[in-house]
Amino acid sequence: TAGTQSGVLSLNAKKHDIANEFNTATNRFTATVAGLYLLNMSALKLAGTETKIYFRKNGTQLGSSASRGAATNNEIMDSTEIVQLSSGDYIDVYISAGQVVTDYQTNKFSATLLS
């Protein structure tokens, strides 16, 4: 059940995607409408690893990373950002250190158009 040590967080299931903006093959959300977006993510980090996860916009880190030290138990990590996107900009969730449990029930991403 251990995930990757680095790279884009795999989110291989969708629940609500009315505008078909999330691609499960690339694990990217691509805005079809320009505006201000609320981004949320959560992931279950593997016990015993220091883990850093952050949003990327068009491949560049947004804000600071969610970071947890090497605890003895698995822990939920989460992060929220508000970001301006143009149509065609993409967002992904990037693991720069550590490991996450690869379970789509635990690892989540959402993007909500605010205005």
C-alpha cells in the first residue's frame, strides 16, 4: 500500500466533475474557466517518513508545502490554497519527499470556482 517517494499524487477516481476538468491519466485539474479557485487536498502519509506535499500550478510550486515528520503512525496531511487560474492552467498535487499510502479513499483533491 506504500506510494511513490516523489512525483504527482495519483488520484485515479472521480466523484464530481461536471466540466470534465480532472484527468485521471495525468492527475491534473485543468481550468476551463478563468477565475479564482479554492483548492483542497488530503493524503495519508506513511508512518516513519518525513513527507512534503504541495500544489503545483503549471508545474511550479504554489505556496508552502504540507509537511509532517516521521511519526510512528500513518497521518492525514491536508492543504488549502486560493489561486487565480486562467483557462488552460493546470493544477496537480506533488510529493517532493516521503511516501503516501496509495488509497483513493484517503487521497483527495478538489477545486472549486469561487468567482
